[in-house]
Amino acid sequence: MERQLKTYFNEVSRKSGVTGDLLLQKLEMRLDNVVFRAGFAKSRALARQLVRHSFFTLNGKNANIPSIEVKSGDIIKMKENKKTKEYSKQLAEILKGKEVAGAPAWLDVNGTDLSIGVKSKPAAAEISEGIDAQMIVESYSR
């Protein structure tokens, strides 16, 4: 949403570094986006819904807010009681014992136990494909 994006922009504009890259990095580290990037959902909307329906824990604690910011070293796991749902069973079959195709290098995806480990923050080169961050910065700098 526009208000939330403006809040994110104001937050990263106070930090040192390239504002556009910092903004993209902050957006990339949202829980719903990490679930999507790991291949646990086919769209960001579905990832958001899975998070809202409490499918995941973050470091062993219930996580049902899509905008929670994950950090390096965090572990996101699918709840045991949600693994019995039909969607989870299909996902487990798809991911079982193989590397998730297209998962970014900054995530460690385990298809066997349906967990995601956050290794580090994403590099600017990994997230800026087709996005002109400078245009976003110019728009919000007014």
C-alpha cells in the first residue's frame, strides 16, 4: 500500500547507503515475500494468505503478519498441524528432496521439512532485475 511504502522509504532514507537499494532490500525481507521467493507459493498474494492463515513460524514463534521483517539467521518453518492440509501435502511432494528451482542464493530452502533459512540479506544485484529504484527514490523524495 502507498502509506506503508512511504513509511519504508522514510525509514531507509535516514540510513547511509544507496536509498533505492536499501528500499528494495527492505521490501525483499518481508515474511510474505520470503515465502514467495522460496517457492512455497506461486504468487505474492498466495504467500500473504498463507502467512495470514498462520501456516508458518518464525524462529519457533507464531508468525501471521505478512510485513514482519526477517533477518539473517532466521528460520521459517511450516507448522506441523498445517502440514496435514492438502496444499501442504502437494507442496511437500513438489519440494521433496530436491533443490527449489529459482530460490535465491540468500535463502536456504529445505523441501523435506518445509523450512526456509535466511542466510543473509539479498545483494542489490539479486533483487533489482527490471526495477529502476532511482525512479522510486525520485518520486518519494518530493
